[in-house]
Amino acid sequence: MNTVKSCLTHKSNQIVAVEPSSPVRIALELMRDKKVRSILVIENGALHGIVSQGDCAIKVLLKGLDASKVLAQEIMTKNPITVTLSDSLEQCMGVMVSKHIRHLPVVDGNKVLGVISIGDIVKNIIDQQGVQINYLETYIKGHGAS
């Protein structure tokens, strides 16, 4: 069973975040520059929320608001669902599907360790299937040569 810990080892340790008082424009620029679709809202090391591209589009841009004036704390999802290093990727996918979310902050107690996305989980599943296929091919070829 693959865990969040195994998934995070294949990602950079960089946490992309803004403070609650940061303008949404800063959040959008960070998402663009870091090529991510959501960022965490952290203050003094504590997780306060998460902001996605969808939040910015629906809660700010579609309403005609100025992304330089609206603050992250005004549109963030407060107290987001989190996971730990020992949670299975299957559990994470179940949460994401049932809650209709694409990103889960990873925490250890009060410390934020990173974020896993639905894309990370799918990539992990594909990688595992590739390993299994290679194993089966080797097994079949090894036994077919006798």
C-alpha cells in the first residue's frame, strides 16, 4: 500500500504559500510561477486555509473584483481537510472524490509538510502499474524460455 510519505518523496519539498493578508493577485502569480493550481495560506507556521485557481476565478474574477484588493483570507477554504504521512493514497483519493477536492495539505501535528494532488496520486498509480507490468513481463519471459 502506497502512502502519502512515499508520494511526497517524489516531489520537491517546496511549500507554496501566502499569508492570510496577501492579495489574491500574489497568490495567482505564485501559482503561475510555481506551476501549481493551489497554494496554502499559512501564518506563523500554522495552516489557515487553501486557495485554488478555481477559488480565484469564481470568487474574485467572475465577480469583477480586483485581485490586488481582495485578500487570500477572504476566499480561502478555511480549516482544509488534511492528511498525514501514514495515510494511504487510496484513503486520500477517497476523500478527494467524496469531497470534490483536488488538493490535500500534508501535516505532521501542526507542521505543514507539503501538498498532494489528485495528479500526484494518479501518477503514483500509473508508476505502480508500470512496475507490475515489468515484473509480469519478466516472469512470463523467464518461464517461457525454459
